[in-house]
Amino acid sequence: MLCTPAIMKSHLKPILVVLIMVSVSLAGCITSDSGDGDVPVTAVFSYSPTSNIRTGDSVELDASASLPQDGSLTYSWDCDGDGAADETGQRTDCSWEVEGTYSVTLTVASGGISNSQTKEITVTEAPVGAPKAEITQYADEEDCEFDDIDETKNILVWICAMDKSDSDREVTETTIVQLDGSDSESGGDSEYITTWNWDLNLEYDSDGDGNLENDADLTGEQVEWKDVAPGEYEVNLSVTNSAGAMDGDKIKVYVSYYGEWKDFQIDGNNSGSPKVVEFDMPVVYDRDQGNTIRKVETILTYPQVDDDCVLGENQCGNTLNLYAFNEEDEEASNTSETANENRDAGDCDDDENYCVMLLLSSYMFTDTESTYGDGEWLMQIRNNRWNDVQIESMVIILHYK
């Protein structure tokens, strides 16, 4: 019996094992196109979000799964399919402003070897953004007495009638209020505002569409609201953009008044009845419209002693008083109980003049039974003494803020 075959079999077993192991090892190895190295250059990327991508959205692109992962790769991204590189880096992002389907290509390279992957990304039109209406706030720097105005929320202006004629004893002045909607936003880069409508009376539907706040009493980005009388107002700006979307913004407008009459005479009482000088002023207190006066100040300044009196010093003292009457000629208040030592209102020079104030609070103008209501009020200066008086000034201030 020969031993050779048995010896051959025992020597072949290790060889076969080695061959099998090498074969298995080679079965898992994929060579690159160039034949260099064991790992191919392979472009692999993902993106997020993967659906509902809108124009303007930022889409994150991630190439971290590309091979090899030994730090040797460079990354180039073509976001719009035109063959040119738009971005670089392992991770980046792209966005598109026009709807459509875009071929996004990642190209990776290492050692002169490159590989690419392309994916189709569909972008749909973004929902139209709503415009934002915004009224520019401003205020006068100072009131009529040169006091600084600190106002950051509303529009606040003063009518300053500082040198009223003695023949014009009515508060009739108006002003122009500048309304500016240029800070409004259209709602997107592709949109623009087509209309600016200013509604100046939010209690009245002038266009009859059932919406009290969108009337076009004035139109335009920047407008002049003319002939505005003293009062408190609320204004609404409605803007519409090119896609038909709308938005509104409201602001309060306060117009206060300061009127001063200087250096005029009131005659003396030589008939048994006081001599009277009258001033007409409109007072508005309408809670439904949000137009409510805050207070009325009337300040009368006159000399303590009549300079041209010839009856002796103790007979020449002046005493003038203020009286307020509502639209129904009801007397609402007066200063007759104010003692001379208390007649020093405002910036009065109490060595030479008396300054008497009649203050009417907003409560007096409400429409309840216990008050006097608003409307055309009358202010009177009364002289019960028989000597005439050269009045230094009469001031009426209507505070709406």
C-alpha cells in the first residue's frame, strides 16, 4: 500500500484553506476605475427636506457618505444643472427662487479620480407671504409752550395759534397731518404693494362693503390729511400686494390746540351788569369714535392794579373772572371763588399780574345726566368792577393727549 497519496492530501489541506481565504477576501474588494487602491471614489449625497420644497427654502446637502472617507475627497456641487460649480464642501445648502425641477449634481474627487451623483429636486412656488402694513409714528418735538414731547406710540401734533386777533375769538384753526406708510412690507421679494388705502373714520363704512376699516378716504404711500381739527382720531392703513393679499395697521392721531389772545381791553361795569368778552371753542367727547378730550385749560393774565385808574390805589384793583358754558348755555364752572392770593397759575409774575386758571376735566364733557356734554362751549371773561382793564393775555388749551 502506497503512502504518497495520503501525504499529498495532508499537504493540500492548508493550501486549500489559504486559497479559500484569499478567494473570500478578494470577493469583497472593488477596485477603482484606475486600478489604484482598494476603495473606489464614489459620490453619495442626501438632502433635507426631501419633500414640500418651496421657492426660497434652504435645502441642506450632505455628502458625508461618499467614499473614501479618509479625508482625501474634495466636493463640488452644481445646484442648477448648468455644469458649473455653485457650492463646495462636504455639507452645504442650495435654494431656488423659481419653481421647477432641478438636477443637483455632487462631484467628489481624490488623487485625480472623480465620481458624480445626480438627483432631481422639485421646487414648488412658495405660498404668497402676507404684506405687513405699518404707519410711521412721529410727534412734534415740542408743544406750544416749548416743552419737549416724549411720544413713541402715536402721532401727536399741536396747533399753535400764538397771536390770535381780538376780532377772532373762535377756535377754528386746523392743521395738516402727514401719514406715511412707506415702512410697510410687501410680503416677499417677488411681491410689491399695489394700494395704500387710508380710512380716517373707523365708525363709518363709506364704501358699503361691510368693513369699517378699509375705506379709501385717502390713497397713496405718503399722504397729507388736510383740515384736521383738534381732536383724537384713529386711522387705519390697508395695504394690498401684487398677489392680492392684504394687511392693516392702526394708529392714534392726537391734535391738541393752544390759542393765545394778547393785549386787549375789557370795558368796565358802568351799567349794573358785568362786562363780558366771549370766546367760542369746540369740545369733542365721543367715546364711540374714540375721540375724547382730556382736559381744557383756560388761563387769564391781567394786571393787579389798573395803571390809568384815577380813583385811588384801593379803588383801582382789578378782579376778572372766567366762566364756562356748555352748548345748552348751562354754566359749568367759574373762578369767582378763587382768592387773589391764589391767582398765580402758570408762569405768572405775581408781583404785577394775577393769573387765574379755569380747568375743565374730561368728566365734565361726558354725555351722562350729571355732566354737561360736549359741543360748542363758550368761555367768558367777566369784569364786575367799573374800571376797564387792559388784559395781558387769554389762553385756551385743548388737550387731546
